[in-house]
Amino acid sequence: MTETPPTPNGPSGRLAITSLDISFGRRKVVSIDELRLDHAEIVGIAGESGSGKSMTTLAILGLASTVGATVSGSIVLDGQELTALSQDDLREIRGRRIAAIFQSPSTAFSPVYKVGAIVTKALRLHGATKSEAADRAAEAMRQVLLAPDLLRRYPSQLSGGQLQRVAIALALALRAEILLADEPTSALDVTVQAEVLDLLRDLRDVTGMSILFISHDLAVVAELCDRVAVMRNGVIVEQGPASQVLSSPADPYTAELLDSVPKLATTK
Amino acid sequence: MTSAPDAVPAAPAAAVAPPLLRISDLSVRFGPVHAVNQVSLDVAAGPFGLGLIGESGSGKTTIGRAVLRLVRSSGGSITFAGQDVGSLRGAALQAYRRDAQIVFQNPDNTLDPRMLIGSTIAEALNTHHVVPRHDVPGRIAELLTEAGLDPAFAERYPHQLSGGQRQRVAIARALSVQPRLLVLDEPTSALDVRTQAHMLKLIARLRAERELSYLLITHNFGVVSELCEQTAVLYLGKVAEIGATEVLLNSPAHPYTHALRSAVPEIDVASRRSRIVLPGDAPDAANPPSGCVFHPRCPLAVDRCRTEVPELREATHAHRVACHRAEDVLAGAAMSTHHRIHKTPPSTITPMPATSSTQIAAPQTPPQTA
């Protein structure tokens, strides 16, 4: 917030979600009045399983229909309405403008290809030449503090933390403006988690990338996010600056979530 | 129950009751990998919790499994209530299998998807002849109630229950045979934070009611903080540090514990600490580094650490550490930190220096970014 530059992309924010409803048949699973992500901002969506946070990610990516959900409402990226786009146009936006990383990075990497092949293929699909793709892949690896040599390995030869970094590198190589991070550190050890969080924060500072960070872990959200939206049963019960929401929650559900986090050093 | 508790009063020098479980110099190998390397731990008679904390590959799960004889040890001994666990056979082994129970991270490892919840628990009750057969249904209802579930769940299948409910069933099943020792292997890691909080309350309640002893395996400092008097920090199959949980959290003497502690995310800005950076990845357990296994990543490593293996020794009272530089850590030696506090957007609360008096001083070279 104070440290990050004011948003250059107009007052509406880089990504603006308004009146978004996601339904399976007649059952509405998500109903978001408003959610905004500004330039170089990290916004957290906190909630438990079933709160609709991952469905929201899918909807932003234009992939909700692949799981049988219908979406109504508006998702605007820099003035462009995403819900009106065809899958062909969306394909141009996915990856290149909005990238996503998930809890289990292994789902993003086919085990039978070297990770470098997967990264360069994505770059080529988005128009890079062969040598450009190789250069950008290597550069992105250095940005996530990995040796470019690791591109020659298979996913199984990398640790979970390394693989998650490669997934982030892919988003960087594609020059994505927005990163949707769906529980990206939940499967990692605590020290590796801290490194990935540091990395995300540094990348935001350096590249101005905006990050929508989805997590059930309020402590992680507190560490990383500028603003937070707390979701329950598909509805945002509360949103605001992370320090404010997490130190003096207005909604009893937020308070209950905060209360549930195990307290350190309160040994009996 | 197997044997009467040790009746030898004059055994140890101190006037402490003999531990229920004693692990001495335990080693477990998988081929070239020393998963556990000469680990010694005591678990007191209940109510008592010993936490095992460490990252993937630290050997914490293997220790839990060795205690239950689910993996074979390659050295050392495990003694339960005075009996050598490794040499148990026949009826004595059967009795031990009843005395020591395990709860896994994923309750689906415990519950057969084709068996009704009631049948799963009945199987344990019948195998160990815990109650006469005609009392089994009543006991199942009691156990489910004790675990905070509706007794009607006995007539359901595992898939009809939520993850948290299934984990409660796993605990009810483990408790059905009246064990004296539980191994809880990441019992809450797969659960949502609210469900986890309920589960921790349940364990705390059962611990008091049943005077349970347990070995709690986790990577979460918060969980040991709530449930364990003592905690051991493991690194690459060895105990790096062991002592009262509070002491480990507030004044760790091992740089690894310190780094691990500093990596724990905190909601409260005021209690956040600069994160200590550990360079590199955990080493290959098949080819461990010379000297102290932690030295390649240790911010305080000196020449001695590369050659001489540090023994586990007294750091402060009832607090042991395997580090040549423990005194320096306790005295507040500076370690390289990531400028975490400075990067977080300033909030209404001003970040304060850490409060505890015993705690390591803030880094002497505050990283300045802006």
C-alpha cells in the first residue's frame, strides 16, 4: 500500500469483479458483490474448504464452465470484460496476462516432460521464438532464484518448493500481470513456505505484478497480503486492509477463524 | 494391560518416575539412507505430550512408526513400560499393539471405505477382547460420543462423513482399545483451520480424561505449543534440540530451531521476527555432510562444525542441544535475515522489538530497504 506506487491503471483497479454469481444448476455457490485487485497489490482471499475461493479463481480464468458451473456478472481486466470473451480470446489472456499457480505444483507439470520443455512450450504458444523462449525461461528461473540448469530436469527430480518456483517462473516468463495463487504454499514445509512468500513479495515489488492469494491460513495472509477478503459459503463476509481485518475483525466469522489459529507459546 | 508399571524405585538418579516410553540410540536405515540416526527420547507417563518437529525428511514419521514396530530399526532400543519392544513376541506383542496406537494424517488410511464406521471400531474391540461382544454396540456409541460425534454415525460409511469427522472416528478407534501411548502423526495437517482447532481441543480433553501419553508428530509449532510439554526438533534424522516447548519457542539454542521458528507466519505484526535465511536445500540423507549435518546451511557454522559432530548436551536446565555454537545463539549472535518486517506494508501497529527477555536480540545489522 503505502510502499507500492499508486495505481496507474485508473481508479477501477486492474482486475475488478462485480456482482459475480457462480452456480451449479440452480445452486449458487459463489456470490461476490465486489472484489478489486490493483496494480502491484496482493489481495488475499481467506476461507475454508467449500467457501468458494477456488471457484472464484476458476471463474476469473474463464474455466468455470469446464467444471460445469455457470457464471454471471462482470470480471473486468483493464477495461476489458472477460465474461464476454470466447474461449479463443480467453486463451490469449490466460497465461500471458493472468497466470495461475496451485497448491500442488505437480499438477502443472506433466511427469513425462522435462520442466524446461513445458515452460518453453507455453512461451512458444504465446508467440515467442525458440531462442526467445529459451532465454526468457532461463531469465525467469534466475528471478525465482533457481539455477537455469534445473530446466533440464523432470518434475520428479525437483523438490516441491523448487517445482512451485518453476511454476512461478513460468508466470514470470509469460510476463503475466496478474498471478492467481491458489494455496501455493499449503503443501510446503514452513521454511520453504517462508521463502516462497518472500519471493512473491519481492516479485510484486520488482515487477509490479498483482497477486490474488488464496489461502485458508490467516497467518500466511497476514504476512503477505495488503488487503484481505474473508469468504464463507460463497460470500465475502468482510474485506479491507489486512492489518485492520486481522487485528480487529468486524465479522464474527473472521474472529472465529482468527481464534482457531494455534497460538504459539501458550503451553500449559 | 501388559505389565505393571516399573516397580523399581531407585533406578534413575533423579527422583523422576520412569518414562512410559524410552527410545535409546534408535537408528533406522532404508538402504543407504539413515532416516533416523541414534535418536534418544523419553515419553513420560500420561498426561504427557512430546512433540516431534521437523521438515520433510527429518525422520519424525519414521520414529513414530518404529515405536509401533511398523518399520524395523537397525540399531538402538525402544522400551515401553520397562519391556524391550523389539523382542516382544506372541501374546506380549499383541498386548503391546493394544497399548500403543497410532492416528495418521489421513484418516482414510485407517478407515476401510466399505466398512461401516461401527464395524471398523467393533473390529478393534473384538480383536483385543476389550468388552464382551454384547456390550460392543454400547461401547461404540460411547466412543463416538467421547470423540464428539453423534452415535448414529456408527451406521454410516466413511465417505458420508467430512474429513474432520473421519479423523474423529480414527481417534475413537485408536482409543477403543484403551491404549496408554498414542502416536499422532500430523493429525490435523489435512484439516481446515477451524476443524483443526476443534481437533486440538478434543486431544487436550482426552489427554486429561484418559491420562494419555503421546508422541505428536507435526511441522506446526502452534500445534506443539498447545499440546506438548516437551518438544524435540529433528534435522536429517537427528535430534537438534530438545526441551520444554516454551523454552524452545522463546529461547532456542540451535540455529536451526531459531530459523524454523522465525519462518512461522504470525498474524500479530508485533510478534513477527526477522526471518533467518537458510541457504540451500536440506542435504541428501544418503550422503550426509561431515561434522554437524546442519553446517552447510548454518549461518553460524565455523571450521569445527565441518569436522566435529556436536553431541547433544545441556544448554540450559532440562534443555539439550546439539550445536557447538549454542552459547552464541543464546547470547544473541546475529544471523542473516530476510527483510521481512520492512517489506510488509506498515500497519496501524508499529512493529516492536520482540518482547521476551530471553529471546535473541534483533539482528545487529537491520536490513534497510527503502
